[in-house]
Amino acid sequence: MNKPVAIEKAGNSSDAHALPRNHTDTAKGLPEVYYKNGKGVVGSVDRKKIDTWFREARQGKPQAQYNLGVVFFKGVGVPADHKEAFKWFARAAEKGSVQGQGFLGVMYENGLGVDQNDETSLHWYQKAAEQEDSTAQFNLARMYYQGKGTEKSLDEAAKWFEKAAEKNNDTAQNMLGVLYENGEGVSQDFSKAESWYRRAALGGNEAGLYNLGDLYERGKGVREDPGRAARWFRKAAVNGLDMAQFKLGTLYYCGEGVEHAPKKALQWFCSAAEQGHPHAKHFLETTALDFEPTAEDLYKKGQYFFDQKEYEEAFLWLKRSANFDYALAQNSLGLLYDYGKGCDRDPLMARELFQKAGDHDEALFNLGMLYFLGDGIDRDEQMAFSCFRRSSNGNETRAKVFLGILYENGRGIAQDLSLAVSCYRKAAWQGDAFARFHLNATAARMACLCHLSMAARVAFEMGQASLPYR
């Protein structure tokens, strides 16, 4: 499951520049962060006030010029006009108005009232950021993070995100947490990630609430605690974040950190699905009507996320299923541990899970590969041979190929080219191209050996014939 990095809604921009998620897989595309400001925010104003700003703006007062820019941008008391807004923001910015500079960056980045230009946008964000405007600092960091208007620089991104975060910009606080969790531009540090997520969450940032809950669900930098995870997810879910609604639904469905409550699970899945959340829609379409989880159902949900390449989410679901001693889940979970997908790599745990899967053909093959390669466990070709043979008897094609390799090279078993050819032939009949290659190579090798054997026999007989008669 991808983690949100920004929840801010764009203003009137039709373009959406969503930041990359914490994990490089699918999620809700969130719009560009809209420029926030303190002084000069316009809600509703009377005509007299606008006339005053017009007069002061013509006199060159930057605050009034900025205020007029906001008036035309929002269409407060006048028709909305991005070109006119741009004109006044530009005049304010040239006179050093930090709000004008920051908003001018937004206009250039989104092509509002002016031709879109990332380089010029970066210039104005930089100007405002250097005047300690936290939102400009966030936007500048975002440009460096995305490589917009400049070369991508995670170090620069981290520097400016931190400056904005220290000023209590909750969106920057959440983003800094993402950087620390992923080790982007900073050394990976789950404790610091948790700290920044918490600060963002306490500021009401929905992404921070979700990401903090995610750390507690997975036990990253904190003790694994589904109850705390549920509390943080709920706060974000109540605020309408579909990802959190889906997550809260899964916890009610599985009874983790909260009571098992099918009706509440259904409620939260529906809330997320109504906002277009793809996983919630899938769950509603595929989950049994009684909403009672079974080992098979948990496994299928894990495989769904595995196929989506969302390995962290797949890990959670497969682990739930494996706890029911479901062999298919134990094998898939073992693969995640073996490859370090969705979890830290742990070959010993992978071996344990493959062993628990018993006579499952694929698990036996995967266990054999662990012993064959000796990657993270002691290499043992005899154990590899035993696993491949058992897996081959269950009709696992790949096991037949590797069993042939062991027979051909006398590894883990006495060399036997005839049996090697037999294994390769069986796998080749099942359509394995690798087996066909080995079959042809081994057959040629046997023919050569046979020819040499015959030649040696003839030479021996000729040698005997040339000996003097006694």
C-alpha cells in the first residue's frame, strides 16, 4: 500500500502534480500543493476595501499589490482573471513581497495567467524560501524532490523540507517523515520518521495520521501495535482519507487492534470505494457476504496485492493466512522473506516457512533452491537434491530441471547422465525451454562420450593385435 505524502488540494489549477508515494506502487493521485499564506488572505471583502487596494497598489505598495493578485485569482468582488492576478503578483514579487514571490512560483509552475515554466517557478520559490516562507520552502523542496525546473536533488529536497517542517508546516513534516523512512536525502531512520509523522499528525495532517498508523501496523521504528495503528487510521478515516478508510476496514475485517466487526468493515470499505479506492472496490467484489475471513480468502487478498507489486501489503495478508497453516500462503510468504520484498530479507525465516508448507511442490522447490544456492543459509546439495526430487515427484517442472543438473554434474548425488537426460526430457515435455537446452547439450555430451568410449575400445583392440605372438 502506498503512503500519501500530501493531502493539500490545489486551488483553481486544472493540473495535478502528485508527489511520488512512499512506496513506488499504486495509490490515490493527490493534487498539487496549493500555496498557503498568512497575511493578505482574502475571504470576502467589500468594494471599498478593494478600491483602497487598487489605489495603494498603483502607488507601489507591495502588500496591496499582492492582495489584488489574490482578489483576481479567487474572483472576490471581481471576475476571476488569472492574467490580471499574475500581473499584480509579479509587481508585488519584484518589490520583495514574500507572499507575492511564492504565489508567482505557483502561477509559473501551473501556467496560470502566464506560460508554464518550471525554471522560473523554481526561481520565485527560491526567492520566497530564502525569506523564510515555509510554504515556499516546501514547494522548493518538492521541485528538487521531483526534479522540476532543476536536476533532482534529494539532499536539497531534504534540507528545504526540514526548514519548512521546523516552522510547523505539517505537510513538510509528513514529507520529511517519508524521507527518513525511505532513506532519501537523509540516512534511513525509522525513529525520526515516526517523530516527524507524529508532529504532522498532531497538526491534523491526514497523510501524517495515516503514515504514523502504518508504522505501528508494521512495527517500523516502534513496537508493532495494531491497536495504535487503528486509532491513527481512524482519525484520518474520519477526515475522509480513503486510504485510511480502507485500512481501518481491513483491521475490522481481520479483528486486529479492534474487535472483529464485519458490519464496520463493510462500512469503511464502502466509504473508501465511494471515493474510488481501487482496493476497496476489489474487496467488496470478492469478499464473501458474511465478511468472515478464511485462510483461503486471506491468501487470495495477499496474492492480489502481490500481483499489484504492492509487496508490503501482500506481506501483511499472506502472514495472516500463513498463521492458519495455509501452505500456499506459507510458500508465498517465504518468497517475500527470501527476496526481501515487503519486509527485511530473512533466508532463515524463508526456510522455516517453506518447511512448514510440507509437501507443497513449489515450496519444496523453493526450499531446494535455498540449499542449492546457499544464499543466507549453509549450502547443502544433498538436501537440495532431496527437495528437488520430492518436488519433481509432485510434477514441479523447475524441480525436474535442477534435479537433472545435479545428476549431470554429480552434485548431491552420484553422477548419472542417463537420469539427467530423463529429468530434462520430462521437463522439456512440459514446455520448459531451459530443459530443452540442457537436454540437447547433455545428449551431445553423451554421444561424444559414447564415441570416445568406442574409439578407446578399438584402439585397445588394435593395440592388442599388434603385440608379438607368444
